[in-house]
Amino acid sequence: MTGDERSVHLFGIADSVPEEFRMYAVLHEFIEFLEIGEDSVGRCEAALVEELRIVPLEIKNEYMRMRRDFFANLIDFYRDEGLPKTDIAEFERSLSRLEGMLRQI
């Protein structure tokens, strides 16, 4: 969660996400916001690349499909909510990367 207080960080994930996927999706948020920084262009896709490097091969295809669906839904939701276009563009880059990777499978 982001907010005004920069010294406190809270990461969470829905219990609807399969348990074996949760740590990787949360890692994405850690990388994106604490290592790369929320003001960096391309941060979401860069975090996705790092995240996918450690997802075990035996779950990677299913995981990538889950993340593709997540980003597609996120884009639809936040476009309706009026999120800044720069943030939506971050999600779109990640979605595009995942779609390209899944086409190669």
C-alpha cells in the first residue's frame, strides 16, 4: 500500500491467489516500489522480469497466465476508476510482456 508515510510499508495479497503464487506476486510489489521506485518509468515491467526469474519452472506457465489475467483486469478496473494514464501504461507494458511470453509457449 502506498501513502504519505514513506517509512512504513505494507504488502498484502488476496487469499483468492493460489498460495504457491503469493510470494512471487508480493515480491513484484517489493521490487517495484522499494528497489526500483514508484516514480521510475518501466518499473512494473522491470519488476515483472525479476519476479519471473525466480518463479519455479514447474509453475511458471500457469503463474504467467494468472499474472496476465491479473494485469488485464487491473487495467480495466483502473481505467474505469480514472487512474493516471502513466500508471495504466505501466500495467499495459507488463501485460504486453506476459502476452508475448505466453505466445511463445
